[in-house]
Amino acid sequence: MTTPACPAPQPPAVLLVGEALVDEFAEGPVAGGAPLNVARSLKALGLEAVLASRLNPADAAGQNVLRSMRHFSLAEHGLQHDDTHPTGRVSVWEDGQGSHRFEIQPNSAWDHLEAAPLLALAQTTAPALLYFGSLAQRSKGSRQAMGELLAHASASGCTRYLDLNLRAGASNAELTQHCLRHASWLKVNDEELAQLLRWFAPDFAQDLPLQGQAQALQPAVAALLRHFALERLVLTRGALGYAAFDAQAQLIAAGPAAPLPTLVDTVGAGDAFSAMLLAALLRGHSWPRALALANGMAAALCGQRGPVPAHLGFYTPWAAALEQT
């Protein structure tokens, strides 16, 4: 009698909580929001990802988000439906050089997340990692609901990955401190690092060597890590590449920026970085390998239009890279 082959174990689940919205480009709306972007990429890379957000399924933006989730075969049971508030919308203003700025519409459905469904979802999902940001906590109600979820995750030993994503008009020191108190890993870009130091470690904000070697940033990074008891800090540095530090501010790895393809836009590049970093770590890759893969996929996304690729074939070589030891 032949013993049936055991199915390959599934990678651990990632629970992502926060905004699901549409980015309104000049040529039309595209589903976006950092948690949704990361969730879609994780799913396309072969990991189990569950998005917890809130939208209005009856409006055009909500229908746009749902179509995109279905295109990526992303589960919908983490969505809360809201018949009163509109699905989130963000106007994207581009400068013609690949850069952009955002105008985020107020009082969106994701500003009204409810705690009970989030906690129930965490209990049924039992995620290995919880992804969150600051934008979805701009309103008091969602901040409280997400705070309860994050406290539950901390008590259960779940890693909390904070992709800070500071936004003008939606971020301040009080909200940021609230987020950092709940995080175990923090991802920021160089501008966000400088802002965090101005708020929480001003002695290190003066003459910050942002353009120097990653090792030169260790004293400033150490101050933040100690202040918030963080286990990891991941820093994206634009043209200077990336760096990651452990709880003692020792440099885990650093590398140069990957060559860019023809630059289309940079929308979603940081989200692609997070998705590949988390996918690689959860698949058992080392931090240096995971960071290098994340750097490469983020650069590749800059050659695509919008926050995620229109065609899932973009992910094929990156999913294959995850299978390599």
C-alpha cells in the first residue's frame, strides 16, 4: 500500500490591519492602501494573508477594492462592511518625475473599524505576524479598536510589524508614539527616521548622517530602539539602499539600492519591500537574504504603474526566488 504524500506545510498566516482605499490617479482610480498592497503581494508570493479593513461595498471605490482582492484571490472574511461612510479615497498628485504626493479624504469607512470583529479574526487566524501602520489610526475609534487587537497580539506572542508611513495631516507625535509602543519591528524610510528622532530623541536629530554609511546611524537608532523596546528597525534609504538593525542597534545587513528599470512611478515601492521582506523571513530565509530580495522587488515595482502590478506574472520570478535556499 502506498502511503499518500503529505501536503507541503503552508507558510504562517499574516494578518494585516488598516486602510483599504482607492488611489485616484489622473487616468483613473486604482485599489490601494498599504495593508491591501502588502496583502496582495504576499498572496501572489504564495503566503496566506488576511486583510482586516472596513469599506462600503455599495460605492464605486468599495467595488474597486473588492474586484482587486478577488483578482489576487485574497480572502474577504476580514472585511467589515459600512453602509454609512464611504470607502477611502486618496488623490495622487504626480510631478512627472516618478514622485508623488497624496491628498487623503477624511472620515472614511476605515476610520470606523470595530474591535470585536478584529479580535475574533485574530483568534481564528492565529497569525505568526501582524502588519499595521499609523494612517488607519488617525480617528479615535479605529485607534482604540486597533489598540485592542495589538494588545491581544502582543499577549499571544505575535510579532507586530509597524510600517509607519507618516502622512502630512494624518500623523503627529502622539499617534506615532501610540503605534511605536505596540510594535516589535519597525520599518521607516530615512525621512521618517529623522522625524522620529526630532520627536523622541532630539539629541540625536542634529547633524544626523543620513547620507553616510549605515553604521554611522547606530547611535541614533539605538536611542529609538531603547526608548520603545523595539526588536528590529528596518530602514529604506532611497538611492542609498537599505539597512536593518537588531535590538542592540547592531547592523544586521545593509546594501545598495537595486538598479531601477525604466521609472514609471514609486507608488507602492515601500509596500513591495515589506511584502517580500516578510515573505522571505516567514519562508525561513536569513535577514540579509530577505532584505536583498525585498530591495530587488521594490525596485522592479518602480517599473510598473500603480501600487501593485496589473499582471500577476510580475511575481513569478520573485516567488521562485523564495523557493531557493
